[in-house]
Amino acid sequence: MDQLRFDGRVAVVTGAGGGLGKAYALLLGSRGAKVVVNDLGGGKDGAGKSTFADAVVKEIKDKGGIAVADYNNVIEGEKIIKTALDNFGRVDILINNAGILRDRSFQKMSDQDWDLIQAVHLKGSFKPTLAAWETFKKQNFGRVIMTSSNAGLVGNFGQANYSTAKMGLVGFMNTLALEGAKYNIKINTIVPTAASRLTEGILPPDMFEAMKPELIAPVVAYMAHESFEGTGQIIDSTLGYAHKAQLVRSVGSPLRNTPSDPVTIESVKEKWPKVVDMTNAKHVSPIANVTINLVERLQEFEDRAKLDANGRKSFWST
Ligand code: NAI
């Protein structure tokens, strides 16, 4: 296969001073993209500052690539996009990667723990994406990667604030995938599990050693490539594997035996095993299909009501 390259493309990677973002920036830089290496440079709880981004820029440049450091906070993401436009005149790829943790058992969670996490992850993805959106539309090209987490998809002890933000990013992606479709703006989500300072001490040491961010970077780079057609996808990746995750919905059940019956708490209880039976469950997407589903359900309801009115045996309860 020909090498997938990013020549002429400008990529912004937030939180690229270390961990996963650094691996993304180095890979994109090595494949011809001009890279904005953004990183506020704080600790893993968001406090303090450092110059990590300069070291990553140096590494890209030393290998013959082109990059510039940016020290803005993702909460002011428009400044990061400005860095891309001022230095390189365009922006094509945005990887919303910056993140911090403020883990607390739920009862001990303060307003500050909650607000800071929502701000960095949600607003910190919203602001740069919004700032790049107009350029993406004008050039009929954009690739955006959101960064979610299994903590969001399935929950994790002590991470109520973080789980909420990370699942929020999936909702954000879902809508942007619809709004961006006609402008060739593809929005996808990575769910990484990798060795970084965020997972140090959490992952067992042998696993930590094996879970290199470099094993995930090609997945993210592929989803950021112009040849990538997918949008609205959640891709879970670690240890050199990748999986797609999606929301599914059960076939469901009518909640009464005939359309003229009321829906009662008791009838809901009676039908519950069928409501939650996931046999033959289907992917819920996109919103247009959900609407078609509702229309079909309404039609089915009317047809069955007519059958009942004609005195024929209802199959409503089957
Ligand atoms: P990391 O701590 O090595 O990298 C995150 C970077 O974001 C840091 O360099 C930090 O300085 C920067 N950053 C933090 N707040 C910022 C802000 N307000 N503005 C600009 N930069 C800021 O951690 P890691 O693991 O590489 O995390 C990258 C992303 O992946 C995060 O969004 C994290 O939540 C997510 N993630 C990581 C997992 C893992 O297994 N490492 C698992 C699931 C999600």
C-alpha cells in the first residue's frame, strides 16, 4: 500500500506535550503535516506550567518536519486555531486530546473538581472545534478527533466528573457528524487506553510497559487522513487492537396487549423482560433512522388498531 501522507495539511493536536498527543503529533509530523503542538504544560490535575510542547516541536523538526508550539489553554481554543492560521495559513485536522483528571469518590467531589473537568474536556473540545469550523466549511475539508474514555462508555469508580465529560464528547461528535457531513467534515472519537502519566500507578506495571501510545497513534492518524470516509464512529484502541463501539437498542415490546388498553405501571412490569431483551438489538443511528422507526411504529400501531376494530384477532400481544 502507498504510504498515507499528510503533505499540505495542517494539524492541531491539543495536549501534545506528552503521552498520546505527543505520539499523534510526532507521527503526523513525520508524514508531512505541519503540526501545531498545543500544550498548557500543567500537571495531570491541570495545575502549573511547563515547556513540554517545545521539546515535541524540536523532535519533529530534528526529523525534518514542520511544527510550532502553542501554550494556550484549550478552554481558549480559538487562540490555538489562530496559531495554526497565523503560522501556516490553514487548518485541516484537529485532534482534541488535552485532558486532566480530578478523581474523587462521588461524595467528596467539589464544584471545582466537577467544573474544571467539564471545562477542560468539553469546552476545551468545543472552543477549538468551533474556531476551526468556518475554515473547514470553506475548504470543504475537515477531520476532527474527539477523545473519549472507557470511563465514559462504561463508568469508572472515582471518575463521575470525568465519565460525564467523556460521554458528553460522544454526544458532541454525534451532532457534529450530522452537521459536518455535507462539508466533508468527518468527526470521530478515539477511546484510548495507553501508558501515560494519567494511567501511571493505575495500570499494572507490565501492562503499562506494553500499552504504548505509539500503538494508538496510527489509528488516530488514519481517522484524520483525507482518505478516511467514516464519521460519527467511536473507536476503542489499545495494545495494537482497535474496535468499534456503538449504542444499540433492543427490538423492544408494546407495553399493552391491545391498542385500546391503557399503559399501566403493571403492564410495563409485565412487558419489561421483552423491553430489555437485547436479542437482535440494532444500532441506533443516525437520528433520521430513529425518526423512521417512530413513523413505522405509529403505522404498525394504526394497522393493528384497524384489525382490532374489524374484530379480527390482534397480534399486538405476540
Ligand atoms: P497526558 O497527561 O500525558 O496528556 C494530556 C496532555 O494535555 C498533557 O500534556 C497536559 O499538559 C495537556 N493539557 C491538560 N490540560 C490542558 C489544557 N487546559 N490546555 C492545553 N493542554 C492541556 O495524558 P494522556 O493519557 O496522553 O491523555 C490524553 C487524552 O486521552 C486525555 O483526554 C485523556 O483523558 C484521554 N484518555 C487517556 C487514556 C489513557 O489510557 N492514557 C484513557 C482514556 C482517555
